[in-house]
Amino acid sequence: MLLINQNELLAEGNHVIRTAIEKCIQCGTCSASCPLSQYMDYTPRQIVTLVREGLIHEALKTKTIWLCSTCYLCAVRCPAKINIGEFMTVLKRFTLKNGYSDNLLYPKLMRTYVEYVDKYGRISEPRLMIKFSLKINPFKLLKMLPLSMKLLRDGVLSFSLERVQNLHEVKA
Ligand code: SF4
Ligand code: SF4
């Protein structure tokens, strides 16, 4: 198991990580408020606990940090004024920068998504899924083929992908 020192993480996002470690009272308001917590493997409160206890690699391996959509609902309700959305972003950035995400599915999906947004300012779901599947398991495409063909025929999905005007504004 990889041992990651808390100081390494603090170097990535000192203020937000330190505030969470020092001020979280483990009330669980963030977990109860999070619209995505039912899909997470650890609740936001538990992620803070893992980091506080120095189990940083465990926290970096979770689905939770990638599912967080940084909606900040937890942040506005946290009685200790901890910005959990930002906390999750620091964990994601740290994971990507240090190559801890190489075998994880969610970062790969996120990278593929960002590649499209970077280039076009938007995504096309079929193109995204094809590119993503080719990266992880091309055989999955065969399974998805019948449903995809139906959705394309019915006009629910489309391959067309035009670059948005003023792409620089999306990047900003
Ligand atoms: S709401 Fe704030 S204080 Fe409560 S568990 Fe979440 S981060 Fe900690
Ligand atoms: S910022 Fe992330 S953890 Fe907080 S409520 Fe939104 S999705 Fe959940």
C-alpha cells in the first residue's frame, strides 16, 4: 500500500485541507445534504475522517471524490464552514498530478469528458462513450450497440458535435 504523508496533501491545498482536518466536528450534515451521497462508496464526512487519520491513499481510491460535482450544497450547510466541494477538488487534483489514478475508471471518464469540452466547448454523449470505451474495454461497445442504434434512430442521441462560439469563454 502507498503511504502518502499528510504534508504532501497539505502542500496541494493547505488552507482547505487544514481547515477540514482541524475543524470538522463529524456532524454528518455534508453527507446528509449531498445529492450524490447514495452513489458514493464513502460519504463526504467519511472522506474527511480518512484524510484526518492519515489514510490518504484510501481516500484517493474512492469513487466519492470523482462523483462530487462541486455543487457546494454541503459547504453552505457545514456548521464549521468547511468547503467540502473544494476539499474534493484538491484530492482529485492531487490524485491526477501524482499518477495515483492510472487504474481508476472515473478519472479516465473525466479526462475524456474534459478533452471534448476543451476542444468543442461541449460533448456528444455517443462520441464520449465510444472514446471512453475504447480506452477501457472496446468489447463493451458491442454490448451497447443495439440500444445505441435505437437511440440514434429515434433521434435521442446524435453524433453531431459543433464547436461552440467563443470557446475561450468556456475555457475561462
Ligand atoms: S458538515 Fe462540516 S463539520 Fe459536519 S461532518 Fe461535514 S465537513 Fe464535518
Ligand atoms: S459539493 Fe460534492 S460532496 Fe458537497 S454536496 Fe455537492 S456533490 Fe456532495
